[in-house]
Amino acid sequence: MKDSIGMDRVRRFIDTLNQGRELGLTVTAVKNGQLTLCLPYSDRIIGNPDTGVIHGGAITTLMDTASGCATLCALDDFELCPTLDLRVDYMRPAEPRKPVYARAEAYKITRNIIFTRCEAFQDPGETIANCVGTFMRIGRDASPKSFRDLITGGEE
């Protein structure tokens, strides 16, 4: 799939997710089967009011969304792929008042499962968390055509 098509699909998909809109997630890059999302810093996602550190749930949501969006970029035809399993390993807290990025890729695609890996970071080389995920392939026709057209822009 062309990177520009993947970028458009990811943007439209995030726009359909309440948590994606509420967190202000944006796609910053789609290249060679990888994508990067940005979680902007906000007072609404602070987990520790004394330090201003972002709540781990917001980081997990960022990584789950990035990993799920990687499945969109890995497949030529759109199909919803719900999360089956997501394992997150936290390395350190995010620095307050800075955005967090998540870079994800789908590294193995089978007939039924897509395997992903993802890294959350603020500055390259300074990992906040890593995760691996598995996503179930439910097939192209398992989602309503109107939703498929919304995500693909009617290109299929």
C-alpha cells in the first residue's frame, strides 16, 4: 500500500475513535509499513498531579491505537482487526509537558492473526514503553460497507 493511502486511512480511522479524538491523537508518519502517532501533552491526562506525569492508561491507549493502525497499513484491503492481546512493558515515566510518540509496525501477518510491536518515546532512543500485540483478522466483509467506505474514502 502506498504510504499516502495509509496515512489517509489512519487519519480517518482515528477520527472514528472517541478515545483517539479525546486524546488528540494524530498520525505523524507512515513509511515502509511503520507508522507513528503523537499523543499531545494535556492537563486532562495527568496521572500524578504532583509531578504532571501522563497516566499510564493514556500511553497504553496510544500504543494500542498505533498498533491497531499498523494493521490498517499492512493490508491492501481494509478490514477491521480487533485487539486480541496487548502486552505493555513500561521502562520509565514520560516527562511532563512533552508529547509522547508511538511507532508501530505489523511484523507478521497470517490468515487469522496480525502480530505487531510498538515503542512509545519522547526523544528517539529514550523508550517510555514497549508493547507487542495480536490482532484478529475478521475479513474484509465483516464490517459494514458504509464504515469501510468511511475509512478507505471509498477507494475500494
